[in-house]
Amino acid sequence: MTELRAGRTGEPLGIARDEARSQRPRYLDVLIGLAAFGVLAVLPLFFGSKALLDFVIRCSAFGLFATSLNLLVGYTGMISFGHGMFFGLGAYGFGLIMQRTGVPVPVAFVATLVITTIIATVIGAICVRLKEIYFAFVTLAFQMLIHSTILSWASLTGGDQGLRGGIPRPVFLGIDLSNHVHLYVTSCALLVIGLLLMRQIAQSPFGYTLRMIRDNANRASFIGIDVWRARLTIFVLAALFASTGGIVMALFVSGAYPEFAYWTISGEGIFINMLGGVTTFLGPMVGTVLLLILNDTVTRLTEYYGIVLGIVILFFAIGLRKGLMDFVVEWYGQRRDGAGERG
Amino acid sequence: MQRTRKPGISRRATLALMGTGAVTFATPWVARAQAKTIKVGMPTILSGRVAQLGTSSRNAVMLEVEKVNAAGGLAGRQIEMVIRDSKGAPQEAARVARELVNTDGCELLIDAEASSGAFAVHEVARDLGVFCIHTNSETSALTADPKQHIPNAFRTARQGVHDSIVGGSYAAAIAKTKGLKKWATCAPDYAYGRDTTGEFTLYLKRFAPDVEIISESWPKLFQPDYTEVVTKILQAKPQALYTCLWGGDLTSYIDQANIYAMFSQMEVFAVNMADYTALTVVKNLPKGIHSGNRYIKTYPATAENAAWGDAYKAKYNEYPTNWSWENATAVMLIAEASKKANSADGKKIAEAMRGLTIKSPFGADGTVTMRAEDQTLIGYAIGWGTTIPQEPYVPDVKPGDWKTILELEAEWKKSKGYA
């Protein structure tokens, strides 16, 4: 697992660069976010392909999920194996509220996040005291608990058949989520807003507190930081973004299924982080795009998806020994330094 | 030595790689329209524990599609199957189904997903309005629940409630003649196992009211070791056992229960036994296990059914499964409906398919019908018999009575609030 925490052994160089970046005006992130949203939003005007829109919607769901996981793994050094439970919680919470109560979409959205906050606080309060492998396994245990609850509480959740009958989406503020393009733009907006907020968290003093906890929790507590509270806070915040990812996925498939809360979703999150890299903020987002492209093209070509994916994992784990973004950043840094030497 | 270039990937190579990558990934997004052939998409499970579901579904579909194409295709258009693995994940099933329609230009869908995947594809069919025929999901609610109903989705799979009615009445008759009053159940712990067991005991008790369930076991799905379950059942000393374990679970259960000589101590009713996937894998198939038919080439005992089973075996070197006949039926129905509508258009095929009766090797009376009101298959061969250790494995199958099935099904629907 040390590979996942590459940032620690990392490179005073990387930290220095991070600090330099934090001194950049804050609004630059917002500008980049707006530009990205603008590009995504006009995409349907140029490409008629619905599959491309589907792809971006799925990227939003998994991107929010994986980036929120990186807040725990990369920034705080908490390897959660159970992060998928919040993805499932978001999907089920939102789907159930929409099916059972018929409240407007934004109300259901907020209510789902409130529910997630409550559950994440309870689970987090128990888990974040634990270290490393114990934390990983207890989060995994809670995930399996939630998964089993979904399976056995069939009268509410539909058991292993999932939430059936579609999720109703009444129009709100002129947004009709049963319209494909509307859903697409909404997903993009949620993704960009989510990423901006997470970026904000990562670059705030609180974000640096998290890095300090990751690097040396004892030292952090000696200088007066309440490590438990900081860990719990980021655990709950990350859960909220994962839950938002789950909501996007529920809207995409118009249902919720127990697989969303299964450990394989958490595994996918961890894998995305390995693929993209945990030392840069956008690493998980790059990992998401990579994994989904890989998934979509490989399943199109062969049914031996597992083998191909395994080889790719080996390539990243043994070959590169880091995520793609880590590799690119490092390579770019070397290149620039090399150019500097020559010049 | 002077180095002229930094090690690593050159700019040119990077550009070339990026270009190749872009082309590879963009190609599928450019929809290719081909008017001559008609593409039929099929999301299914081709990897993992239940890969056989997908492969035997695919085999059957390809067998029938070849016949349809040789006879001129759908209204003159040759069928081209696009079959893709969903890995058994519902979000993947939904994605694959959407991709098949939106990107690959499939005009019809054969949904060979199981369980939750079928419901996910159902939502895609609802959303896109594409013609869709579910072939593997036996969950009654998929078509029985009016909330699920959409005009463009059909089902050719058998239905859980049909099996329970036939099984319950068959078991009750034997319970009465042999005086079997104390029963045990053993079912995998998930929706299918719980629902099927519940419905079976409901009908068993209805036909034989003095039956009593004295022990229930719920092993996990795909559990490797059944020792505790077997000993628990033996300790309860029931006169009969009902189980809806299936596939590998059923075969490991029987192999392990054989060690305890369980099958000589009680009557065993295993609804999913009479399928070649289980019959041919069990090491010592005990004589006299009661089972519902899944697919067996000797029931219905017609030349057509035997010929179909043999043709399949000749081509793929294994016997068909329950999933095979369900998928073959889907292709047969599509072909007939298309002929009737004289069109390959999904809407017209759907129109023609409602209430359509076709000749079929798998029909109880040589025909099967796509019932118009809930767009699900009825009239397929359904019955129970007892096993022998060698071919034909279940020599004498007692057929279920479709009149009774339909009456009780209507009653069941009412009790569920579906009708």
C-alpha cells in the first residue's frame, strides 16, 4: 500500500510546488473549472453521439467518487476499502426518496446528503480512530454491513433485484432530468462544482492539516491538532462527494442496485486512484477516464476483460510504480529541469 | 559521450501514440449505419461465476439466427448479432445496452441478463423505446407488476410463479400418497431463493394442508461447503426436502450430501436438478430426486425437441441449458413476428408479437404463446419427474397443467396487488 501513498516519500520538491500553487490566486481554479464546464456543455452541439454523453455522465459519477476517495487516501493517508458504501447510499437514498415521496429533485438531493452525513458520522466516529490496515478492514466491514442490509431489507430496497420501476424525475427550474442532454449538463455541473469544492478543501489550511496528519499524526497532535476530529471531518466530507457520485449513477441507470454498495465498487475506486495517481489533485479524474475508456473498449473487443485489466494493473504497479498523472508530472518536471540545464 | 536526446518517449512518438489512441477510442463513437443488415444487440454475462449463462444463451441465439438468416432474415434483412459482456454488473448492463443502441446502431435488443441486470436493461428499454426481449430473468415481477410494464419489452424466460405452482401441486400429490408431513427447505440466500421457496411452500400447503416446515436453511449463494447445512437437515429428520439451489451450488450440495447418505433418508425435491448443467456434473447422481424440468431433450418427448437438443450438441459439443431454450425462443418469436408484420421495425414486431402463438419444440403442446396482457411467455413445457443416474436422466416427466397454472397465477397476481 505504500505505493498509494507515494506523496509521503515524496519529494520535498512536490510539496514546494504545491505550496507555490496555493499562492496562486484562488479564482484561477474557478476559471479553469468554468472553462472545463463550458467545453463540456457545448460538446453535445458538435457531437451528436449519445454514447459520448453517456461516457461523460459515467465519468462524472466515478470521477466524483474516486476524487473523494483520494481526499482520504492521497491527502490524509486513510486507505478506505469501504468508500463504495457511500456511493451506494447516495444511489439508494436518492432513488428511494424520489420513488416514495415524490418531492422535487433538489430536495431529494439535499435529503440524501443529509442522510449520508448522519451515517458517515456514525461510521466515521468508529473507524477513524483506527490506523492503517485496521481502518481499511473496519471500513470494509461496514460496507459489507450496508450491502447485506440492502440485500435483506427487501421490502424497502427490493433486495438483490435493486430498486425497480425507474426513478421519477419531475421537472424543476426548467431542468428535465429524463432528457438526456439535461441530465448530461447537470452531471457535468455536479462534477465541476464537486471538483472545485474538493480542490478548495485540499488547498485550504485544513487540507494542509490533513497532509500533516498523513505524514506524521503524532507530530500533528503535539502541535495541538485534534487528529480524530480532522479525520472524521474529511471522512464525512469525502462521503458526501461519493454520495453525489452515487446520485449521478442512479440517475444514469434510473435505478439503484446492491452492486453499487458492494466492495467491488470500492476496489474500483482504489484502482482508479492507482491508475491516475494520488499525488496530483486531478490524478483520480484522469484515472477515471482511463479506466472507463479501457473498460468500454476492452469489453467491446473481447470477453476476457479480466485478463487485460490485470495486465494493465501489473503494468502500473510494477512497471511505472505510480499513477499516470504522477508519472506525467515527474516526467514533465525532469524534462523542464533538463532543458534548464542545457540552457 | 554526448547525448543528443533525453531518454524516454520522444515528442513524435508521443504524438503518434496520442493520435492512435484518439482514433481507436473515437471509432466506436461514430455510428455506422448499414441498412442492409439489421443489428440485434445482446447484453449478457460472459465472464465470472455464471459465464455459462451467457455462453449457452449466445450459442442458442447463434444457432437460431443462422436458420433465420438462411431463410432470408427479418423481412429481407440479414441479422447481425452484437453480443457483449456486462460482467453481471447492472450499471454495466445498462451502459452496454445503451451503447448497443446508441453507438452500434442495434435496432432490437435481446436482453440475456440475469436478476438485477435485467431490470437495469428494462429501464434502458423504457428510456430509449427500443424493442427488447428479456430471456433469462425468471423474476415474476418483471412482467407481472404493472409498474414495470412497457409496450416494447417482452419476456421469453420461464416465470418463478409458474414453477412454484407446478412444483407445489406435484409435491403435494406425492406428499399425500407417501404421507410426507415434515418438510425441510434449503435455498440460496437471495431474492430468487427466498421468493421461490416462499411460493413453493405456499402452493404445497394449499394442496396438502397438513404439511409442516420444520427446518429452513439459507446457505449463501456460491457457498463452497454445505456440511453444516446437510447436518442441520439430517438432525431435524424431515421426511422431505425442498431445495432451489442451482448450477454449481446444487451439484456441490448433492456431492456433499451423498457422503451423509441424505438421499436415502428423505424424499428430495430439487426444482433445478433436471438441467444438463447439473445432471452431467454431479459425480454420483442419486436415483429418485424429484425435479422440475429446466431443459431436457426428452421432455417434451417430441422429435422436434430431441432434434433441437442434438443439433445444439452437435454444434457446440455440450447439451443446451435452460437459458438456451429461452433465448432460442426469443429469436423464433422475433422471426415469426417479423414475418407476420412483414417488417423488421421494432414497433411493428412488438405489435405483431402481442398474443402471437408459434410452433415450438419447447411448447407443452407444440406451441408457445406470447401472452398479450403482460407480454410474457406461456404454454412452454413445464413438468416434474424423478432422476436416474444415466441418460436420459429424467425418463418420465409429469406435465403441469396450464389451465391450473393460469388460474392460480391470476389469483396470485390479485393477492400481490398486480391485477
